Amino acid sequence: MSTNLDKNCREIMEVIMSLAREIRCCSRDEAICQDVTFHQFIILDAVAKKGELGLAELHGILSVEKSTTTRLVNPLIQKGLLKRDKATHDSRAARLTLTEEGRETHRRVWLCLGDFFQNITRQIPEEERKGVLESVRVFTGAMRRAAVACRCCE
């Protein structure tokens, strides 16, 4: 490997390690707010956006196995935040909707996360915010495409 390529690879590795370290709060099974984990909030938010969501659609949104989706959804149903019904188009399929309590919890968690996101925003100089966010989008897109093409990530 050439010295320049090695330097670039090391810089990318450092960025990925730093990102992984800092976003751990988003991957833990600990409540972030209102007794809801980050992944559970992603579910509540996805259902809130669509009004109702098929369980199969959720697998793609979360990018996890069906069993993991079920493991994340069941506590939300048990807490009374989500309701699971049979889909009208296929009795084997399930559709999810927010309960009234689920809508209120979604709203409260958004307020909590909003404070966190605003704090992040304040840490980035105003003249750099748009460029930073675009750069992160480009980088994560490149990671996604590289992971699809890379056999080492299997």
C-alpha cells in the first residue's frame, strides 16, 4: 500500500472510530427519554410520519432482521404506545399505528431530542453548518455504497 493511501485509510478509520464512539447513545438499549430507546423512537417516528406502517416496511427502515424488529416493537405495544393490527391487504401481515399515548410520547421525545440537536448545532460554527451536514451525508452515503460492494463487511 502506498504511503498516501495508507494515510487516507488511517484518517478514514479515525473518523469512523470517532463517529462510532460519539453515536453510541443511538445504538444502546437504554432509554434516551420518556423510557424509550433511540431505536424505539425511530419506530415511533416512522409510524407517526406515515400514520400507519407495515411491520415489513419497518425492517427496511431499521435495517435489522425481522426478529430484532419484533423485539423492538413488542415493548412499545406492551407500554401502550403502539397498536398492532392485521393488515387489510394480507391477514398474515401486521400494521402498526400510534395510540394516543404513543403520539404524546413521540411529541415529548422529539422535544427532548430537539434540545440535544440544537446543542449539537450550537457547537458547529454557523457559517459551516450547511457544509458540515452535507459532508456527513456524502460520507455516510459513501460508506453505505462501499459496504454493499465490500466482501470484508459481510
